[in-house]
Amino acid sequence: MLAAVDPLPLVTVICLCYNHENYVVASLQSVLSQSYKNIEIIIVNDYSTDNSKTVIEKWLNKNALNNIFFIDNEINLGHTKSFNKAYIKAKGKFIIDLATDDLLETNAIANHIRNFKKNSDAGVSFSNIINISEKGEVLNTFYRTDTGVPYVMNFIPKSGNLYHELLQAFYVNACGMCVKKEVYDFLNGYDETLDYEDFDFWVRSSFVYDYIYDDFISVKRRILETSHSSLAKTVRKNQYRKERSTFKVCVKAYNQNKTAKSYNVLKIRIVHEFKIAIKTKHISLAFKYAILYLKSFYKTKNL
């Protein structure tokens, strides 16, 4: 049983920056301008090669507050390790993982806390988001809305136990999440051996904790051609690294599954990833997926 929600719990916003000199100030201001004020801000500069560090330091000089902390990495660690460096210092009961090219909507944190009050046992609150261009132009929302704005997902998500949904397909946008710190404590933060964090977080956390959705907009997510997710689609070595991480998560799911239904859902995911590996000519990985599929098939026969 998760602890009940305090009326005004401390929320830690971990702001991760890598080469965001053109966006970081607006992003940090969006956190500072929240209608919900009990916030701790931890900024991590992941050894940016642009002018991000100087821009952040100038902003810090103007906003020398007790609840703002700065971590300046001496080498580039990547998202998972940089987040974990901040997470272990976080004092908040809730944590938001914010890239500093994105913007928090003014009532984002207040709405997440209100969402948790609806179900104090939930471990993750998630919301709709808006995707914007480098110049800030609205591109689409993640989930369908009645505003006439284009959307990515043509449905309104549900709340509760989402393990099978998240195992089968990308169902939640990580940018729109607020997470109880005890969930990260249970998971020991992000898995630092992986190239990206969200799929692994969803699969491991939803196996134990409920998710609760509310249809507010919490974040404006900036789509950049130089972002990690964009490069993973266009640069072969980055793509392969991401695909290997996805396979590791599928193996984790295989090891934690306990029911025939869970293994059947995992098989759907395996087939999807097998097709991607074939398409990208990642033949050794495709072979591993074939073996994992057979192992999952035999598991369902024995349960």
C-alpha cells in the first residue's frame, strides 16, 4: 500500500539539459512559474557542448533560491545516469523528469497532485501533452482531444493496472508523467545499462503500481531533429543500441511474468520487435527474439 498524499507535498522537478542553450531558460522558468509552489528544482547539465552551462549559471544568479540545485557533469553520462544522480538527492515525495527543451504548463504540478488525490494508491499520474516544433508551433496532442488539433493516439487512455497495455505497446508519453518517489525507490531509479529509460520504467513499475490518467495538458514537448529519440531513428548505431535495450526489457518482462496472459501479451511485443529487427537488418537480435518467443510459447503451455 502506497502512502497517502499530503495536502501540499514537496515535488522535485529534475531538469536534464544537454545542448539546450536556446530553450533551457524558458523551460526552467516554466517550472518556477508553476501555480503549485512547494517545488524543489534539480538541474543537471550533462556536459553540454554548447553554451548551456553559461546560460544556466546566469539564470541561477538571477534565481538564487534555496530550493534550486545544480549538478554539472564532468563527462557526458546520458539520460539514465544523469537522472539517477539527481534522483538520489531528491527530497520530494513526487518526481517529474523534465527535459530542458520542454515546457511545463502552469497548472501541471497542481493537476498531477489533484490527480493523485483521486487515487492515493496510484504510483504514476499521467496526462495529455502537446508536441511543438523547434520554434514553438503546435504540431499535435498525444491523445485525442475535442479541440480539432491533430493527435498521435486516437483514444483516451484508462487508469488502473496498465501492465499488459504498456508491455504490448507504447501507451503513455513519459513527458506527461509525475511519479511517486517511492516508485523510483522500489525500482532503484532508471536502469543505467539501457540506452533509454521509458519502456523499462513502464514495464517494471506497472507490474506493481497502478497508473492514473487525467485529460489535462501538462507539458509542451519540443520535437528536435537532434534529440536522442530522433537520432535513434536515423543513425544506425543509435538505432541498434536502442533495439538492444528494448530486447533487455522484453527479457525482464519474461522473467517477471507469472500468468499465461502476460506471456501471450509479451509474444505480441516480441513479434513487433522481431519485425523491426528484420527491417533494420539487425539479424542477430532477430534471432534472439525468435528464441525468446519460443520460450514464451512454452511458458504459456505450462501455466
